[in-house]
Amino acid sequence: MKPKFCLILFMSIVLGASYIILGQEDVAGSKDHPLFTRMDNYYISGYEESEYDTHEFYDAQDNEYIIEGHKWVIEYTLKEGFESPGQLKVRNNHIAVIKKIGGTILFDRGTYMKFEQGGKEVWIDLWVSSSGSDYRLTLVEKTVMEQEVTADPKALADDLKNKGHAAVYGIYFDTDSAVIKAESKPALKAIADMLQTNSSLKVFVVGHTDMTGTLEHNMDLSKRRADSVVQELTKTYGISSNRLKAMGAGPLCPVGTNKTEEGRKLNRRVELVEM
């Protein structure tokens, strides 16, 4: 073989190998999300990050949650020459991480997950190819809204007197849960103070939801949330149970459009209705 031809062949092999190696480097400007360490022998083949965007997430009952906030889309591809760990292992690895830190698996086949810490919720959508050689993480970090409207005992009493009902914002629940969150205390105390000042007043405590999910599910959820409020008012604040009755209206009495997150947020509320 002629020396010149050998040199050309050698350079072609080297350049080809370099091209393959360079093609398997993380795309410029990309990085792993702090929640997850990437699977061994994968590189970031696609990356998008937006300060504010939306994404759809689902649970096992096919309820849709449109979450807004800081968004990442990180795509991973297996490097050449390595054996894929398989779809199931990639999926289970990420599920194990979320379970270990106390997160929630919304749907383990999808795979949709959620984690909350430090006033923020991180929603995760994991897609894995059938071979396991590619997977994609879509994450949205949602800032949990601080109480925007401080419930006022006098304002609640005035609304009940003048309108026959009063909307209460600031009673918080996790998604699809009827367990009252700790940050609901100011709103609950305002209701209790109002009832203690107006000792003859009896009210329906009515739960309201947005239109996400089925009607039957939301009717049940709204009633369970109203039950939780009644239980908290009686057990923690000493309000007589014969002055309170829990009801659920689900999504049937909206005060805003369910087509936007702002409207859905207004629809998720508790109302007091004078008996």
C-alpha cells in the first residue's frame, strides 16, 4: 500500500472517529436538571429551557393538569457502542428518585411525577423510547402562589349579610387531595373569628373546583374538601358542628373561565353560604 494512500486512509479513520465522538457530546449550553443524575453512558442530544411556559400532565384517571412556570425539555441519547439498559430500567430509575425524596407518582406508565419543596412544585413528564436508547425529561417548576387575598372576618360577615354568600381564597390543597395544607391557617382563622363574632350565624361550607377532570370526580373532591374545612373549624377552632354543613358544587359555579390558569385558580375556592 502506498504511503500517501495509507496516510489518507488513516486520516479518514481518525476524522471519522472524531466526528462520531463530537456528535455524542452534550449540546452547547445544556445541563442536567438538579433533580436527576443522568443514566450512565447517555449524552444530552436536545435541550430547551424557558423562564415561563406550559405543559400538560396527567394522572392515572386521565385528569389533565396544565402547569405553568420555568420549563426544561432535556433529551438524552445513548452513546455509540454501549448497550441500552432498557425502557423499564430507565423509567424505574427516575421513579425511584422521586419516591426517595418524598414526591408523588401521578401515573407510572406515562410517566408523570411531582415533587414539592421550599415553596415550589416540580412537575415531571418522562418519555422513554421502546428500546431505552433515548429518553426525554420535561420539567416545569411552578412557584406555589403565596396567599394573595387575606381573608378578613369583617369582609366575610359583610358579604354574607349583603350577598348571602362569601368566597374564601387562601385554603389550599395539594392536587387531587382533600388534606388542608398548613398555609391555609390564616383563612381558616378568619372564618372562625367571623363565626365566633356572629354567634347565631349558620353556614353551608361549599367546596368548588375548576373543570379539570371529570364532573363526577370533581363533585366528590369538592365535597371532601368542604368536609375537611368543617372538621378543621370544629376540631381546631371550636365552632359547633350544628352551625356548619359541608356541600360540594364541583365545577358547576365558575367565577372565571376554565380555559386559563388564572380563571381556574379563581374557580378553586371555598364559599360560605348563609343557611
